[in-house]
Amino acid sequence: MYTVIRFLAEESGEALLPTLKARLQGVSPGESGELHPGPPPRFSVSLSRARTWEEHLAALLSFLARGAEVIATARASGIRVHMDTAVEPGDYQGRMLTCFPVPLEHLRALSDQGVSFELSFYAGRARRRGAKTRKA
Amino acid sequence: MRSTRPLASLLAVLVLVATCPTAVRAQNVDRDKRLREVTEGSIALLERYLAAIDRSEFELDALAKTLGKDVSEIYTFVSCGIRNQAYAGALRGAAGCLRSGAGNSVDKSMLLRSLLDRAGYSTRLVVGEAGDELLDDIYGCTQVADPYRGDLDFPYSIESATIQAERTRALHEMERRLDTRLGVLRKILGPIEEGLSGAVENEATGRPWRADARRHVWVQVERDGKWMDLDPSCLWGETGEVYGGEGRAVQALPDELWHTVTLRGIEECFEGGKSLPREIFLWRTRACDLAGRALVLSWRKGSAGGAAALGGALGGAPGGGEASRLVLRLDGEQVATGALDFHRSGASGGGLGLGGLGGLAGGSGGGASGPSTVAVGIEAILEGPGREPLTARRYLVDRWGFAARAMGDLEALKRLRSDDGAADALEHTALCFACEPGSINPAELQARTLTAALESWRALAVQNGRLHIAGRLPGDASARLLGDAYYHLYDRTWERLSPVERYATSPRLVMVRLRRSAGRVRMDFDVTHEALRYRPRQPEVAPARWRFMAGLLSAIAEEEITTDPLASLPRPAYGAARALEALGVGTTARGFSAGAELPKALPAALRGYLSSAATGGKTIVLPGELPAGDSLGWFELDSESGDLRAWMADGLHSGTEYGSITGGKGEEDTAEASGLGNAARGIYRCAAQHLDTVLEAVATGSIDPLDAALGAAECVANAKDANVKRKLERQARRELEKRIKRAEREFRRNDDFRRWFHREFKPGQVVSGGGRHNPDLKPEQLADALDLWERLGRPFVK
């Protein structure tokens, strides 16, 4: 599982992206990706690579708390803030049921700060499940 | 002065007489020079084209040379470059799998092993089983369009500019009509398409393809004294990983995994008031061993006609000369043969009085021994894992006749008088089988076309301002060429008709009939289940099948429909009938059900047969205007199953049967869809036979040789652009497919790429299909992502 938060600008807000990125360095040092000219102009911040959904939720809540000021600035300038969690084959293969519950407080925090949210399921095959390796 | 005039006139005449041959000779020399230039120029150009063809697309040795000795490179080519298709057993083999560009785990493993063997490695196969999850991963993943399929044309042939233009126009027109009709067809194919889809995708039916593909095979290669696993079916696979669970290592595949083809020569004899079959020869081989090879059946007449006749006179005992034989050859080498004697004496009781001395003697002998030949034919039996045997019989000679045979009319047999013509028919008949389970590779087809064209050009000689056929024309090659072209169009048509890709993997056996006469070659060809009935000597005219198709289709096209005889049919027969109509067949045809009065113009025996079929629940569809003679054709529509068959009174088309390799329910659906494809294939058949007609025209000098040569040269020159264009397009398609497959592979197994994609690439993409809630990526988007990731130095996402 891999969660990122993205800051996506319209043309008018493009100039603000470097400032926001620099400010976020103070909140989550080392987690920010490169500025991308787009379209749309953007940069992303890695939030979590933890194995459990709960850890991702915790990282999300923590970031929303720490970065509230930056997010508010971005939103005020018309920059969209978007959270996206990649659900990888190893996160759901071999299970009878996989759930990703989002507690009310997280929904409220996302909603209050104007952050959208999506889950992305990736195709593939879990590397270490069902396959045994016989290296020569 | 007066007296000098006659002298001058005489001198002038003499001069004219003396110089005229010189002028003609000079003119011929000039024409010869131009003809040679054109001929030699075309040969040189064709040789260059031939040398430019990438043979690694269809030749194992050429591919092995390209790939080198790197195990990983060889493995990646097979796992990523050859598509996965679900079917049971070893059908195509290494060569067939490469030609097709696709295969199941067995055929892909055979290809991988063959390449590794050529690279000098020690290998073995492992036979295991695949679970549902693995099967879904292998056969359920994204499939892009087959890069090996392309447009087909006959750019290289000996044609005048006029004929070439007419042929091109006719081809375009046919293509346009086909497109239009197929467009309509798609709209009305509802019931049939539902049936096809249901057979494959309905979970409740157990999805038969899983059972077919359950047996999973992969390869082990020996490296440093240990066996390393290579599973070529897994797009995401890595060397050394096992995906099919525990398996059994073997050097050779078990017998039950092979698809086989059995060919059986048969003779039917009239004996004791019955027609009894006798086996002339029996030959069996693995289907994959026939991939891309020429299998030819020919008739070798005995050394002395008198001996054969004498043999008959002596009551069926062999004469002193060599017996006549049917001979089966594989790539020119005899693989099976059996004696056949047409001149045996007649049956007892005065049933058959046969021609020749034998017949006379036998008949006059009253009760002379020995059966009489009624029919000679060949039977092909396709067998393999996961399917019922499929048997097809085709008659080379059938003196009984279609209607009489169908009705079991033994009286008709008793009326037969002579065998002379029957033996003669065999003398002019050779059958060329092309058994290629799988698709045809256009590059190979192009190479064969070029080779045949080159041989044709080389067979031509220039003399006295004319072109002559001085060498051997590539008869077999041309026959193969047409067979292959036929396959190719069949595949294309099939693909367009059927939404289910799997059905395109049905094994097919194509038989090409080849007749030679005075240096001319005539060809026709069809699929499996056709009977060639003996026809007495007739003037050499266009093949009867062609006349049938042309006659039936043009009659249909010209006549206005007054009633819709098909509207009352229940589904799915209704669907099949409407599809026929869309193909232009049903619009003016008349339908006859049980109780309806058939046209009186029909021969009595045929009326009897058709009435019987109608009573048996078939709807008979006849053309609005009945053609004269034996060229009448009709369709039989089974109201229960929707099965549709085409027949001809002269036996040249006795219905067609196909089977899907997976057996079960799919076979019925396959037969339906193939019935629809039949009419479409007929259209192309007409175009292909142009080649034959033109060769004949050159042989007989009926068109201007210079015009023919210039036209052909122009054709070759024009083909250059088309050739290059097609090649580039094919290369581009293959490159794109390779990129896509590599990207999918990386996407599935490389966490770094996937995470970089998620963080950096995805937000800039528009996801297609299904909207926001169930989006998907286009394969090209993945390929672009991988390109960018690699250009950026494969960054690791922190």
C-alpha cells in the first residue's frame, strides 16, 4: 500500500507550487517529489508505505494536522489537494475479503480541509505468494 | 521511258520483299530486348525484396541467430513476444507457434526449448497443472491486437495493366461490399453473438477453456549443473521461478498431449449390390509436424494402359505392368501410397459394364469377379486432447453422384457404364493439403508469394517478340499460396464475425485441388469437408465453384425480393438467415420448407433429395433463378440449431464443418459462424483465381506479351512501396506490442515503477473506460510511462 497527497494547480496557481513545496519540506522533510510542469502543474508528497490500512489512516490524519496551514493556503489559491492510496496486489490477493474503512473523523478532517480522496487498485501478482524461487 | 516503269515496280516489290523480314526481325529484336530488360529487372527487384524479408518472424533458425545465446533474451522473447492462447495440448509445435505468434503453455514451451536447444543449452520440459488463479493471470491479462495480421494482396503476378486495374477495382469493390455487409451483419447477429459469448464467458458453464489449458508445461534449462525453471506463459515471469506448482520433468511430451492428423485413402467399390469402402492407405502424423509443409496427394498412372486393361480382362488380377497408385508426399517425399485399379471388371449380375477390354470381358463373362470402383476419396481425421475427433471426407472421383448417394439410390450405380473418364479425372488431379493449425504469418506469406512470383518470371522465356513459358511454373507453390491466402482471409473474416478470439484457434485442414494440363495450372481450394464429384470431360472453363458463387450471388443481386421466406424461422436459425441476407445471399433466394413444391426444373433425383431434407426439418434456400446444368447451389438451414450449410449439385461443395478445438457447446456455435463466413470467403476466391486465369492467358498468348510484362513489372515496382509500407506498419505494430508487454510486465512486478507511476505519472493521465468508478489504462499509457521512467533513470520513490 502506498499513499500520496497531491497538489494540483491550475495555470493561475502554478507560481505558488514551489513555495508550498518548500513549506511542506518543513512539515514532512524528504517526502516530497519533484515539481511537474503538467498538465496539470503539480507535485506529490509520499505519506505512507506502511503495510496496514490503519497506519495509512494515521499518517493521513497526522499530515492533515501538521500541514493544515499549507493546505489552507493552497486551497485559497485554487490549488486542488488530493489524496490517493495505491492498493497493490500483495494487499488484497489471497484474501477472502479486503476492507478499507474510513472513520468519521478522517472523513471530517478531509472534508473540512477540502481534500479529495481515492483508492487505486493495481493489477499484478504478489511476488512472494504462490511462487517459490529456485535460483540456480 | 515507258518500258522502265514495270522494271522499277518489280524492283520496288523485290526490295520490299527483301527488306520486310528484316524490318520484322528488327522489330522483334527490339521487342525481345525490351522484354528481357523488363523480365530481368523484375527478377532482380523480386530477389531484393525476398532478401529484405525478416525471416526471423517465421523461421526458427533465423530467429535463433537473431536472439543469440542469452537465456534471458530468449526467454523474454517467448514470454513477451508470443501471445497466450488457451487450448489443449501440443497443436502447433515450435514452428507453428512462431508462425502464429501465439500459443498455449505447451506450444510456447516447445518454442522456447527449441530456441534454447539451438543456442546449445541442455533442456527438458516440465508437465504440471495450473490453478484457476494462474490461468486467469496467464490468459485473462490484457491482449493487444495481433501484430501478425495484416492486409493481404497479390502484388506479384503476371498481369497486363488492364487486368491489374480491373483486379484492383474488383478487389476494392469486394472489400467495400464485405465491409458494408459485415456492418449490417454485426447489427443483426444478436442471437448468434449471444450464443458465442455465452459459451466462453458464462461462469455457470464452467468456462471450458480452463479445462483445456489446465495442463501447464514449462521448460528447464541446465545452468552450472542445476536445472533452472523458465515458464514462458507468464508475462510477469522471471527466470528461475515456478508458477505451475510441482511438475514432472520429461524429455518428451506424453502421447496424450499431441494433436494428430490421420489421412486415409479410400476406394468405394460396387460389390454384391452395395457400395463398400476399401482402405488404400493410412498415414498418421502429429499436427505440429505439418505446420508450413506441403502435403500433396497425386495419382501415378500404371506403366501400361494395356496392362491395366488386361488386368481387368483377367478378372481383376494385376497385369504385368506397374499398378496405378495414389501417392501422398510430404515436402516431396513419399509418405504413403496404395494401389488403385480402375479397370477391374464389372460386378456380377450385369450391374456395371465397364469400359475398356476389362469391362467388355468382364461383362461378357457373366458373373466375372472383382468389384468396380465407384468412388475414390480421402478422409482426414483430426484428433487431440480436449476434443472429439473431427472427420472430413473428400471425394476425388464420385461416379455415384451427390443426390443418388445422399438418397442411397443403388439403381443409379447399376446404370453406370464406363470408368474411362473417372481414371482420366484422377490423372489430372493432385490434392495439396496445407495443414497449419494456427494463423498464417504475413511475412511468410509474402516470402512465399515472392518466391512463387520469382519462379514464374524465371519460367518465362523471350523469343521472337513473345513471352513463352519455357520452364516449370511453381504449381505447388502457387497452390500453397492460394491456400495460405485463403487462410488469411478466413482468419480476418472470422475475426470480424466472431467477438470471441478463442475461436480463431480452431485447427483447420485446407485442401487445394490442383489440375495441370498442357503447361497450364488450374487451382481451387477449400476447407476440409468437401467432396469433389467426378464430372465427365468438359471444356476447360472457369472452375465450377466460381461459376456457382458468381451465378448464385449475381442472381440474388439482380432479383427483387417479393417475400421473406426466412421471417418465420425460429431463432437462432432466424439470426443465421438474416446474416445470410446481410451477406447478399438471402435477399432474393427462395426458401422451401416441408410440403412446399420445389421447382420442376430441378433434376428428379435432386428434387427427391431436397424434399427429403425439407421433410427432415431443413429449410432449403435456392437462388431465385436456377442456373443451368450442374452448377446449381443451395443452402440448407436447420431450423432447430441454426446450422447453415452450402451445397452444390455437382459435388464441388458438399457443406462445410468446423470444430473448435475445445469441443463441447462451442462446436455448434463455431459451425454457425463458419457458415456465415463461407459466403464472404467465396468473394475472395473469385479474386484469387484471377492469378490462375492470367497465367493461362500468358501461356496461350492471348494477351500481348509486352503489355503483360510491362504490366507485371509495373505491378512489381508498385509493390515495392506497398511492401515497404506494410513492413514498416508491421514493424511498428510489433514494436508497440513489445513495448506494451514489457511495460505490463514491469508494472506487474516492479514496485519501484508502480510507485513512481502512482505518484508522478498517474495524475497527468486521463483514465479511460468505465468512468470514474471503474477506470482503466490504455496499454499505450503504460508503455509511455515505462519509457519516461527509464528516460529519468528508473527513479526510486522515496
